Amino acid sequence: MTKRLAVAGAIVAVCLTVASGGLAAPAPIGVGVGLAVQPHAVAVPAAVVAAHPNGQVGGLTAEPVAPSVGGATVSSTERISCWRAYFTYNHSPGVGTEAEWINPYWCGNGSSMRGIDNGWHGQICTILVSCEGESGIGTWYGCGSGCLSIGQQINGYFAVWLGVSINTTLTVIYELYPNGNYWSYYYSS
């Protein structure tokens, strides 16, 4: 089963790489510039909020921001909204917890990205599972400022001790849109 998921994940990764190279790239669901964009109600565990490297408080608020967000210059009349999502892949093997999570915060004007903070991410390991680190966050499509969307991924590395060490990689792939919409995909290898 793990090998099938790894093959499926590799196929998706290749398709996404090809798509980001100029073929059929994903398009956001447009709501029009200047329209108020409502945030999604996302429950974020307190431990995740507390784990941000800058100690910033999490939360979901739609807020106008000017004159710049994430390096993108905006006009004072541009309506900017911000959102937070929580993506996790829990592949716990029954002898402990093995989970990778990311809790990005991003802003947009409904049709263009205006900034992203992907600093909220980490691993959860318990009992016979040890956290072995992360790689990424890598961007495979778009950008966080001025693009139609941004697609990113993070890889978490784990080891499970069952007489021998069994190593696994959990990958969380997601795409964020400037109107608050998003999608995600998870796989392990």
C-alpha cells in the first residue's frame, strides 16, 4: 500500500511540475477585485499556534492591509483579506504518533496573492516514533505576492523503532488562492 501511495504521489508531483512549467496551471476561483472575502473557520490546535518561530498568535481574521503585504505594493483602496488553514498528515503506525503539519497564513485581494507566512509548521512524534527533521517549504507553482496562487510542499522525516529502524517521509502538498480557497494532498514514502 505504501509503495502504491508513493507511486501515486510521484505521478502527482511530476504532473504538478509539468503544470508549473507552462502547461495547464491551476487557476483560482475568482470573486472579483475589491469584493470582501470571508475567512474560512479553521480550528487550529493551541500547540500549533504556540509553535510559531516568532511566537505570533494565530487566528482567522479578514483584515484590510496597506500599503504593503509580503513585499507587494498595494493601493490604499485595495481590499486585502487574510486567512489561515491547517493541513496535517497523520500516518501513525500504531506504536506512536507520526504526523507532519503546516498552518500557513496568507493574504490576497480576491484575484492576486498579497503575502504569505508559512512559518507555522512542524512534526509530532510520540512513543516509538522519532522526528528526524523537515525539508522545504518548497514552492512548486506561483508565488506569494502578485500571482494567481501559490503551491507549496513540506516533507517530514520520521523513524519508527520496531527492533530495526523504519524510515518514512510524509509529504504535505497544498495550494493557496488569493480569495481564501485552498486544496491539499498528502502522501508517504
